[in-house]
Amino acid sequence: MALGDLVRRNIAHVSPAERALLRDAYLELNRRRFPGTRTDFPPGGVSRWFKQDEIHQATHVHGGPEFLPWHREIVNRFEDMLREVDPRLSLHYWDWTQDPRDITDANLGGGRRGRLNLFTDDFMGYGGGDPDVIGEPWARARYYVPGADPFRSSDPFDTTNANPADPPREVRRSVSGSPATREGDRTVVEAGDYATMRVRLEQIHNAMHGFVNMGSQHTSFRDPFVFLLHSNVDRLFAMWQTRPGRPERLDPERVYASGGVTPSSLTTQIRPWSGNPSTTRPWAPPENEQDPKTYLHPSVVTPRRYDTLPARRLQATGRLSFLRVHDVGTGFGPPGDHLDVEVVVRLATVTDRAFGFTLRTDGAEAAHRGMLDVLRDAFTENRPVRLEYDQPFGGTSGVLVRVTNSV
């Protein structure tokens, strides 16, 4: 796994350094603001972080077919903003079959594995002087400001204190009950149609909002942890879509269909980003930065990359135009790094394209050495080779599993 490969992973499996970079990007988003001032109508000057709360409170959809693709859109857009801060980042997910306060077999850094609590003041925060507020690192970053005046109320019917440019006075979180089960996730992924899958997945989502209580539907998007939860929702949706033998689930015209009919609500434009109409800036006047698209748009239907999506076994034949080896003990990588290789192949049949690969990562060093010998000889002698590789869903590179000479 590599920082910058744009794959969403179990947040407990990425390195502590990457978790810190993700946290810091969250913090930076509350420093960056959209145009305008709080006294404008519609309000301007909203931070990029609190814009998520404004969007979700005004336009969220639950209990219907739009639930999954609408939340995919907000998750994807939030990831795009994180990448504006640091292009290497991905919006990883919380595997809700584990208690976020006690995750086993987590990456503790330095090659160590152990138990991890996500709710600490060096990552997702939780507790402090008041045991239910999210605390640091969010308090210093003004994710909430005790005693703020003006402030954004937690009561959605409080129209006096409803300006999204103002901070809330508190953001609360509590944990009670039990995490989800792998059996429950399996029933989602194995559902026979979109309607059945969506109901099952939304039910587990609702239960997990009860397990890790981040407030009501109207306030939960003030808690940074909500995006790790919703990235997991989207992951399970993506796993259902990419089940082998079900190509229609990646087809905009068929993915949502029940009895051959797509619900009409999914052919409408997605608010607020479409501006159809919208009072949420910058998709409303005066910026008018509308991005009109429906739930059938390929960027909504096609999931982003997750570490649990299936890989495709492919083959390519060609000559090596570039060979870069990163080998243990050669000084090219960190101490103790696994044998690795980066290869760019110019295909005999597709001369205007090149493909990058890394070696299989199963720890079979003898196989690694043998593959390297074939690659080096083929490169030196300009001989064609046949490459068999696994390509992750949505990826453009692959993991080599076999290299043979080709005639």
C-alpha cells in the first residue's frame, strides 16, 4: 500500500503518518473559505469543512433510492477537497464491524501491529473536559466554539441561529451498543437487486449512526468521523456493484433498475451541486458554479477505488522500454522494505501506451528473483515478454504475478 495510489483503505491499516496527514487536511479545510461574507444572502464565507454541514442539512436524502448515490457524491467531493490540500490523500473508511475505540491488528507504524483507538486527540478526537464533546484536535481548529455568539444551532428549526458561516457551540459524540457484523455486510453485497441492497445497507448505516452517535441527521456532518462511516457505506455499495458476472451494475441505465425500470427520482439532477434550484453557494448566485448531472452520470455510477474491490487478471505482451528495480539492501528503499520492481511496458499492439507494474507482494522471494531475472534479461536483450498481472478495479497499473519469455 502506498500513499498517493488513490486507493481508499481501512483507516486502521494505513500508516500512522498517513492518518496524521488526513487529520491535518481536515483541519486545513476549516481554514479555507468559500467567497462572500456571513451577512450575504445566501450566506458566504463558509469554511470548506462547514459547507458539508450546510449541504447535508439542506439537501440530504434518506429512506429512498437516492440515498446511496447522493452520499457517494458528497463523499467524492469531500475527497476531492482533501486532495486539494494534499494530492496524495484518499478518504479511507471505518470498517464498522470493529469498535473504533479498540481495533485489532491495526497498523501502529514501524512494522508493528496491535490495537488502535481512533478516538484520541491525535486523530478523530473524543472527550476532554466534557466527556461527550469531540475535543482535540477539533476544538483548537474551531470545529466548535463553546459560548460562540453568533453560533449555528443544533436545532434545525432554530432559524435565528442557522447561519452556516457560524460555528456550533458543541459537537458531541458517544458510543453505545455493538458494531455491525460481517454477516450483515455479506447480505448487502450478495443482495440480488439495487432496491433490496439499498434497504439493507441503509438499515445497517442507521444502526451504526446509533452505535457511534454523532447527533441527528441535521447535525451529524459536523463530526469529522461521519466521513469515515460514509466512505464505508460507499465501499459496500461499490462491492455490490463489482460482484463478478454483474456488469449491469456499472451501467448507468441498469444499475438502479427494478423490473427494468429506474426510479424517476434518480433521473433528476443532484442538489445542491446542480443548482436546480439551489440557495447553497457557490452553486447558487452570485457564483453560479453549477455542475448539472443526474444520478446516472458515470462519475456517480462508477465507484472510486477501494482495497476490497476485485482485481482483474490480465495479460500483456511487449518489450520493456524502462526498467527500474527497487531491491532489498540496495539502498533504494527504506530498511526492511520488501523486494519491489517498477516496470513500464511498451506493448507490441498498443505502441502509444505504457503500463506500470509492481511485483507480486506475497513474500515469495525466490519467485521475485526469478521474475526479475527474466525482466532484466529481456530488457538488456530487447526481447519481448509476456506479463500476467492483477489490475485493481479502477486502476491503471497492476501487480505482476508471472513473467515469461515471449516469441
